[in-house]
Amino acid sequence: MTSGRDQKELTGVSLLGNKTKYPTDYAPEVLEAFINKHPSNDYFVKFNCPEFTSLCPMTGQPDFAAIYISYVPDQKLVESKSLKLYLFSFRNHG
């Protein structure tokens, strides 16, 4: 496996390597996480989403934003493809 992780370490990660189904509405269930191989090391994980879109809950018009996420993982890390799909799920959500 090119990721350096075996199947046991990727338990709960189902989106990688599979055809992507894009959610049409808010979908928190798409978020996945995997075990941190180095929980005793402090390091930053950064994720940038410069083109976030959602619907304004008041007007129904599109809203645009840039989202920057930085965190120091503990026991698990958020899988980035699932995070992208989660953020995409706001596209039609007010």
C-alpha cells in the first residue's frame, strides 16, 4: 500500500480508492478518521478550502467563504477526502 498504512490502520476509512458519490445536502456522516501513527509527536495538520460555498439561510442566495483548518491531532486524524465531501455537502444547505 503506497500510503504506508495497512488495512487495520485504515479501519473506518471507506472513501479512498472508491468512486465518489457527492452529497446533495448536509452530510456529517461522510466524515471519517484514521488512527494517528505518531500520537506522542505534536505536529500541525492543515487543510485549506478557498472556495467554500453554501446557501444563505436568510435569502437562499449563494454564500462564499475561505476556510482554513489547522489542528494538532491526538489519537486520530480527519481523512481529507471525507472532509472535502463534508464541506461540499453545505453547497445546497442553508
